[in-house]
Amino acid sequence: MFESLIGLEALWLLLPVAAGTGWLAARGATRRTTRKRESGGLRSDYFQGINYLLNEQPDKAIEVFIKLIEVDSETVETHLALGNLYRRRGDVDRAIRIHQNLIARESLNVSQRTEALLELGQDYMSAGLLDRAEDLFSELAEHADYRVQALRQLIDIYEQEKDWPKAITSARKLEKATGNQLGWIIAHYCCEQASRHSSDGDHERALKHVQQARNMHGACVRASLLEADILADRGEHERAIRSLQRVEEQDPDFLPEIVGRLYRSYHALDRVDALDEYLSRLMKRYGWTSITLALADIKSESRGRREAIRFITEWLRQRASVRGLDRLLDFEIQDRRDSGGMGEHFEILKGLTAELLFERPVYKCRHCGFPAKSLHWQCPSCKHWTSIRPIQGVEGE
């Protein structure tokens, strides 16, 4: 079924190619009116290609049209279309051969050769030959007409290779070429470098890149979280808390990400009451489930489990939440076990909420809808940055 769909797609894509080929063949035949035998053979090949198309044999049709059309200044577009078709169908090797053959022709003008180089670079990208693609796009980036396309492809390559310094350089060139501000993306490249140095234990260099990220984009939540993690690892919890509190101004959607980190630093400073006060203010303002559950844990530790149960129950009366109900059942089951009571019905309900939450995504890309269990700063599906956000609603925040 899949192969037939591909063949049908190729059929429709090849129809304009066939039409153009027929026109070129007829024009060539007119020029060579004295060579009737050759023109007759040309028409025969053309009709053979059409026959392959009608019988849904696009591969054979393409081979006929490639042999049929001589490469000259007026057939370049047709060859480019054929190469593009091969690449779209996944036959990258053939696409590369067609475009390499074009580039080797001395009859091409500068514009035609540049366009063929662009297509060949995309072939290399599809084939995973990133080093060859980088060389071509670096050359194309010097041409004004293709600079923007080439720079975008180079950025894609450097992101795949995790070559963040080169990605930053290309992004800045793209900013200059388009006039569009890309500081928010460059900030992520700086954060990638910071994460790498932090993993290696080089906190000073990591903090340097975090500061660069903040300079590039003041609302970079990722930079604040990274900075807080590094400072907390160094025992600088006061500074870590200030970094985390900055997130509310940068993007409140990411407040759930600071809860666990705040808990760590406030506990290290033995300032749980201050944490209770701060989270209570955030809960009243935003109502995030993660913040509410953290407050319930604090109340359970400081005032007892029954106070936590009362707190979550009152909150659930105002807002439906599967995660909230799941935590309430946890408290109820633990409380009844401690008191020697029976809690079988609570355990049954707990099983239901656990099933509802099992393997449920916590995040979702706002651009393509990709679901995720953990936070990705770049969507694994559409490759957009900062597009994945916490899911809100009954089963989310």
C-alpha cells in the first residue's frame, strides 16, 4: 500500500516534468528537421516515458526522461526537478548523481550552478553527509541571493553536530542578513555550552556561558534554571533562590520547573516557612498543580498529614485535578495505615488515578503537538526552541 502511494505521488509530480520534456523534445526535433530519424526516435522515447507514467512505473519513466533531455541552459530546471523528486522519494544517491552531473557542466551560468549547488547540499543533508553539506553551504553563504537559505542549513548542521560556537556565528550572520532578532535562539546555544561545562565540573566556565545567554536574551528561563543548579551545587543557595525567583518575570509557564529546586535550597538554608510563604503567593496568582502539591507536602511535614488533606481537599473543590486527587489519596491511605484503619476503597481509587497518570505526557510542543514526559528545550520532532511547555488542564498543571 505504501509503495503504491509513493508511486502515485511520483506520477503526479512527474506529469509536469513529462510535459516539459515533451516540449523540449519537440523543440529539439524542430531544430533538427533534417534529421528525421533522430527526431522520430526522440518522440518514441518520449511516448515510452509517458507510457511508464500511465502504468505507474515512475522509476522507469524517470530514467527515460533523464536520457531524453540533454543538459543545456534550457533544460537545467527539468534536471533540478528530477533530482528534487528523487530526494523526496528517498533515493538520495540518484539525486546526488543528477545534481553532480549538472554542476560539472561548463554550459551552466553562475545562477544555475549556484542553484544546483543548493540542491546538492540538500541531497547531502538527506544522506547524512554533513561535512560535505557544510562545505557547499559555506560556499553558498557568500552569494547574496542564497545567503539566507545557506545560513539556515548551516545552523541546522551545527545543531545536529552540537557545534555551538559555529551555530552562534551563523545565527549572528543570519540576524544581519534578515534583520530578525535571534538572540533567544543564540541564548540556547550558550546554555548548551554551559550544560557541557557544568557536566564536566567546570562551574566557572559554565556560569560564564549562562551570563552570555542572559545577555543575549534576558527572558531566557533555561539560563536561570542552569544558574540556580550550578549555584546550588556550589552551596550558594541564596543566589540560587534569586535566580529561580527570576523565572516568574521571564515566563510563568515554567514556574513548575522551579518548585523542586526551591525546595532543595530553602531546606538547605532551613527556611521552610519562607518557602511556604513564597509558594502560597505563587499558588494564589497562578494555581499551578505542582506548586499546590509542594505546599501540601510542606504542610504535611510541619503541621501533620490531616492538615495537608484538608488543604488539598479545599483546593480540589475549586479546581479539578487528577494529580491533586492522586496525592490526596496518598495522604489518606498513609493516614489510615498509621491509625490502623481500613482504606481499601481509597486504594482502589488510587489505582485508578495511577492508571490515568501512567505514561501520560507532562509536556507538549505548541508548534507540532509532540508529547513528552520530560522537558526538552528543543522539540525532538519539529526542532523549534522553547516550544515545549507544561500541559495544563485536569491531567496537567
